[in-house]
Amino acid sequence: MRLKGVQTDFRVTELLSDEAAIKGPGPLQLYRVTKRGLTTFEAADRLAREAGVDRSSVCYAGLKDKDGITGQYMTVEGGNPVKLKEPGLAIFHAGGAVRALNSQDSVGNAFEITVRDLAGDDMRRIRVNIEEVKRLGLPNYFDDQRFGCLRHGQGFVARRLIVGDPESVLRVLLAAPSRFGAEHIERYKEGIQRRWGDWEALAAFARGARGAAAFERLRAYPKDFAGALERGISSREKTIHLFAYQSHLWNRAVALRVQQSVHGADLAWLPGDAGPLPVWRNGNDELAESIAASDIPLLGVGAELNAESRRLYESVLRSEGFTIEQFLALDYAGFRPLSEHRPAVIWPEFLRAAPAEIDDMFWHRHKMRLRFTLGRGQYATLVCKRLMMPTEPRYRRLRLWVSRHALEYPEDDGSTAAPQAERYEQRHEGWNPPRSPWR
């Protein structure tokens, strides 16, 4: 089974809460941006250049995946009119805007996803699981897109900061080897590794490149790793890493809640880079509604933890090696966790599958088109994993490819042949990779 076999297999359309309330005569312009093979950051950078404005003048409601065809809105303050159509990026003017877009303007996304390389029973499972998901929903886990730090060999650096090791965080962020990195970037990282500790040499080596400000700081103040981390790593990058660890902790808290409520043949598992994720296979409406009623916010400053969520987080953090209070005391620039509400269960809207067709990429196989709508911050790949999951225990071993990344469905007890995160550990001479987070 395959997702994102080609970019046209994954289509996303952003849904705004009230487009009419944003449009109107004002100092900003609203643009419809359709991209393929680009991140939202890259598309926004291009829009800023075309408009002749600073990057900070471009705002959007949410981030969209690089792998696929995605449509979203962006606002620009000032600048020149923009109209652009080229392979991979189209930008069209959608009118004036009375204010800049922000995350609250997005209510979700509509998806059209083609699943490929299907055999007969794969298609049966998808249709059976669609009815179960419509009725019972599924846990609202963060999916693998949030955990790129694992795939790139960095691990959860926020964990290292909690135990007071900013030097290792700086070294991981600037020099952790990645099997997915471009050759010139990996050579640059190797150069940093060879010179680590010789700040004079590193300041000269990195001049004009990533990390230069950090090494200049360490050349002047050799022990100020916190200051080097603040100056040498962008706020956006640090925030991404903090969110990754917050998301991992939230996933584990919800996973524990699911495991305490679902038993026997009704308990199943989805594959994930940060570890297997428990879900319910069957059950009743009361089960899903009970878990949906759980109030488990992202752990951060301002979190109001009831008795249940505190108990879950205490259990999770105990296995991580520290306390809730230690996590909340994290106080490095860019690494200050804030709380956020997140529903524990999602019910995809308008969920349906088109009739199967002959797959034009894989001989003697089929493809199916799935359509559904999700709320902001919910993951379509997670829904697809759930729809392709075994419908009964002791099913044959399943493998799902997401682009060029293979995921093995766990056994009935949640075990895997090799933990997903283990696959991304890089064992280079002199390099001690972050430990797998799910052990």
C-alpha cells in the first residue's frame, strides 16, 4: 500500500472560517497560493520577493505539506501586485484584505488522496474501516510530519535542555548527521564535528554559513552555550523542535488513556516514527465519547490539568526521567512551552471512497481515491493509516509506504520488528545519536 506515490496523489485545500470577513478594501492584499513540492515557508518567501516586501509582511493561516498539491491563502502588506504561474507554484490575486491572516482563520482542510498498490483485501479493509471511523472516530494523534527531528537523527532536543545540556542541543541541531541530507550539507556537518571545541577554527569555518553567530559567541565566551543557542538557531527552528516534543508527550498521554479503556481484540495499533499508536478497532459509541470527553491539553505554561490529565502526564514524564514541574520550568529562548487545547478524538467529515480503479503505476494492482475534511491541526496521513489497518487480530503483516518511507504495522501487542525511530539513528564514528524516544 502506498501514499504520496506521486505529488498529484495528495491534494489539500485550505478552508477559511469566514473568507468574507477577511476580504474588503484595506491596506493588505489577499492571494490564493497553489504549490507543489514546496513548503509554505518557501512559497511565502517567493511571494514576498515577487511583491518586493520584507518576508514579515506575508502572513498565512497554517502550514501545508511539501509532498502534494496544496492550496492556501496568504496576505501581503504593501508591495507590488503579484500574478505568477509556473511549474510548482501559482499565485493569484483574490482581492483586498482588511487584516492579516492568522492561525485562527483556518478551520481545517479538505483532502483528496489517492492510495496506490492495493490488492483485493486492502480495498475490503478500507471500506470496512471507513464505516467504523465514521461511527467511532479515531484518536487525534500528531503524525510523523511533526517528528522530522527523528527522521533526521536529531531526536527530541527539548529533553536535553530539561536536564541542562545546551551544548549537546547546539551540537545536535548544527551537526547531527542525516541520511536524508544533501551531500554538501552533510560534509559541512562533518566539518563542524571535526572542529567542535575549537571555537576559533569553527568561527572561521562557518563564516557566512549556518551556525556562524553561535560560533562567534563561543569564540568570545567559550562556555556560553545558552547564548550561542539563542543567537545561532532561529526562533522558528527552536519552536518546531519544542512543538515536536510537546506533541510526543501529548501522544503518549492520549495513548495511555486509550490503552486503559480498550482491551482484547478491540485494541489495534498504527505505525509511527515516534512509536506505535494504539487505537480502537471496534467498540461502542460510549467508548469513543468517553475518550473524547478527556481534557488533555498540550503540556505547557497555563495548562489547566484535571486529575485525569495530571495522572496521565505524570506517568508519561516519569518514564521520560523528570517531572511536570521540570518540564514547565524549561526557560531557554525559543523553548518556553505554552499550553494549547487539543481534542482527543476526531471524526473526519464527508469521509468517502471512490470505486477502485486499475493502478497505472503498479501492475495488477488497484488504486482508490479517498475524500474527507479535517479540522485545523489534524493529520490526513493518520486517517489513512487507520483506514488501511487490519480489521481483525492475527492479520498478516502489513507495510505502508508514505512516499519513499516504509512503515510496518505493529503486532497485536503493539510490538514492532524494529522500532521506527531506531531506523533513523546514525552511527558515525564519534557521533552518539539521540536515543530512541519510545523505549
